[in-house]
Amino acid sequence: MTGRDLWAAVDDYANGHLIGEDPVLDTVLAASEHAGLLGGPISEGQGRMLELLVRLSGAKRVLEIGTLGGYSTIWLARGLSSDGHVVTLELDAHHADVARANIANAGLSDRIEVLVGAALSSMEQLVAERGEPFDLIFIDADKQNYPGYLEWALKLSRVGTVLVADNVVRAGRILDPDATDPRLGEGGLDGLRRFYELLGAEPSVTATVIQTVDRKGHDGFVLALVTGELPP
């Protein structure tokens, strides 16, 4: 057994021991598939990772960029204390409706707010409202706009904010300037490369990339911490 079959088997072994059955999230996945939501959510193990990051950081205000069917949103909300809140941004109104139904089924409607519209515009509006900064921000949306999401995420952060960005390795395609990735659309890989450049040049952020292999293939996520004062 090699490659993706092996990675999937390890997933099943680890998740079986460490996560176990979860009928609520099984229902979320089934409802999202039935509604025709494409692209798929994060893996089960990555969901648990997000939950743990929320708990470890003590985050009470969480921002998610890219809701889809609400699978990762629910994992994030599960890590919150009783007074915590998730704001999640979704472009597609149909996706948002599916997510709201899934969130309600999970009993988390009081902790999660779904905002519909272009995420960059929603983030600009959040900045304009001058609310409290977010404690953790998870980016998992169209890769073309990752540079813009990073820019606005930093405006919504404080010293100590945790930043997580998914799908930043793409089976190593990130290394090849001539590579294409149909799942990301035109300009997706270029957006990721620019995201790396901006993140690496930001003196107020300390970051790393964790490569992942699972049943979805070879990819990775950025894990970063705002460690210095950000410009106003």
C-alpha cells in the first residue's frame, strides 16, 4: 500500500482512535454533497486541528474566510468557550443557506454568524466598523485573493492573533511557475505565491508551513502568529 491509499488508511486509523464517530458532522457532509457544493471541506483531522488551535489560543473571536457548507466553521466553533463567536464569510448565497442549516443542526447558530458577499468587501466593512480584533483567522477560499485576504486579515488582527491558511502546497505545484491547477482556477497558484511573498516580508508575523498528506492528497497549511505591532 503506497501513496494516497496509505495516507487514507492512516487517516482512518488515527481518526478512529482519536476522533471517533460524529453523526452531526456526517450529516453536514451528506447535506453539503446533496446540495451540490463542490470542492469539499477540510479533512476530519484538520478540523480537529482547528478546534484545538482555538482552544490552545483561548480565542473568543474567530473569523473564517470561506464557509462552503459550514464543516470547518463547526469545528472552529466547537473550540470556543461559552462566550466565543465565529464570523464566517461566504460569497455564494446558496452555500450560505446550506451552511446555516448545517450550523443549526449542530446546535451552534447562537455562536456563528454567516455573512454573504465578496469576502474582501466584507472584511473591509469589518475594519470600518472598528470592532474588537479577531483572535484567530482561518483563510480557506479562492486562492487568487489570498494576498488581499492576508492584507485585510492583518488589519483585523492584534499581537497574538493566530492566522491559518489552507491549501498552500498543492502537491508541490507551488514550486513550478509554469504549473496549473484546474481546481484553483486561473491565477490561483500565482495568488498563493504572492501570498507567500507578502507573508514572508511582513516583520510583524512569524509563520511556517506544515505539509500534509491525507486521502485528499499532498497539500499543506500556513500557521502564523502576529508577534509585533501592526500599522494602523
